[in-house]
Amino acid sequence: MENCNQTSTDFILLGLFPSSRFGLFLFILIVLIFLLALFGNLSMILLIFLNIHLHKPMYFLLSQLSLIDLNYISTIVPKMAYNYLFGNKSISFIGCGVQSFFFLTLAGAEALLLASMAYDRYVAICFPLHYSIKITRRVCVLMIIGSWIMGSINSCAHTTYALHIPYCRSRAINHFFCDVPAMLTLACIDTWVYEYTVFVSTTLFLLCPFIGIVCSYGRVLRVVHHMNSAEGKKKAYSTCSTHLTVVTFYYAPFVYTYLRPRYLRSPTEDKVLAVFYTILTPVLNPLIYSLKNKEVMEALRRAIQRICSVKM
């Protein structure tokens, strides 16, 4: 394990990749996933912005999810790749705080935005006649702004605490990014109070939205089951399964990681679980929403046809 002089203000990120051929394989795989996530999310944003048929509340929320994922994965992977390529695993004290702030802001915003998207589908399927009244553009904007503000406030509180506690042990963080709970294992004070706030934040930003989403989709599936239209059932089931897949990949490892007491956590397990909500989810979101959505696929087909006709 690499150590750092206690007088230094830099941290050392031990990273995800072992010094072996398998580590090189993982590095190449994650870089490819990163590039795919950038392309997929940027394409989704542009497609929704340029296609007038997708100017609907659901797709407006989806474009914001892609924007969050675009920034989310960019907060983690470039630094991780740089450290591996150049063999320099250090990150400055301020740099660690900045990375932690953006990670927590985007993570909190995405958790709340996914809940907003679930509410959108709940109203659309359970109260179709009231949808245009309850889910307006103004309501969507308020939900998005609220997600960003709440995520930022939560992030600011955690990051400020992490930057103001004394660190007197090794500066080596056994993670591939500046995860605050991983940083606190290096603190030379008792952090039980902070661990309690992590439990509260995880409950408010992850567990409660997750329970709300599951309950809303339980109601949705009940309504869908009583539909007379086979086509309507198929479309509703497709929408529900798509969103629940995204929700499971995002919330489950996050909740499992942060709700466990410190004595039950292991750095290796935490890093593996973190791959799901920091790297895999941002690349899966645009793939799942595009491949499982007829309107998005139709808009994509038209866009490709336009590009081909211009080239010809």
C-alpha cells in the first residue's frame, strides 16, 4: 500500500485497477464505457432538444437525467484514468473536496430526479385525463431545480465536514474517488456523529425516494392489470420495467453501501458496488431509455436519415 507523508495535504487514491494484465483490461473496459456514456448521453440530450416530437415532460426530465449522468461519470473516470496512465495517484486536498462535492451533488440530484420521473409515469398511467394539468413544464422545471438545490445543500454539508476534520493517519484513500466515508477512515477523531448524518442523508435521498418509486409503480401495475387494451398494457409494462431497471441499478448498491455500519464494510466491496452507481448507471440510462422507447427510436431513425441525406 502506498503511503503519504502526514505533513502533506495531498491524498492518495489507491484506485480500482490492480497492477496486472487484468488491471489493464479493466482500465480499457472502463474507458470504453466512459466514451459510450458520453456519446449516449450527449446524443440523448441533442435528440430531445432538436426533435419537436420529444418536447414532452417525460423527455424533458430524461434530458436532465442524461445531463446529470454526463457530468456524473466525468467527475470520476477522467481522474481515475489519469492516475492509472501516469502512475500518479495523488489528488490535492482541495481537488478531493471539489470531486466529493460534485459527486454528492450529482448523486443526490439523480436520486431525486428518478423519483420525479416515477411520479411523472404514475400520473400519466393512473390519471391520464389530469396529466396535462398536473405535469406541466413549470412543474417539471420546479422538480429539476429542486433536485439540484437539495443535492447541492446535502453535498455542501458533507463536503464541508470532511474538509474541516483533522487527518492524522495515512493519506491513502482505499477507493477510486474521494468518497467521504472512505476519507473518514483516515480521521483522527471519532466520527460517529457524522456517520449518523450519513444514515439520515441516505434515508432521505435514497431510501425514501426508492420506497416511493416502488409504491408508485405498485399502483401503476395494479391499474395496468385492469386495462382492456393489450397495446396499452404492453406499453405501460415496457415503461415500468425500463424505469425499475434503472432504479434498481442505481439505488440498490448505493443504499446497501451507505446504510451499512462501518464495521460491516470492506473497501473492496465498496469499490465494486461503487462501479454500479458511478460508471454503469450513466451508460445504461441512455441505452435502456432509447432501445425500449419507440418515440426515441423513431426520432433517432429520422435523425440518422437526415444526416445520411445531407452527406449524399
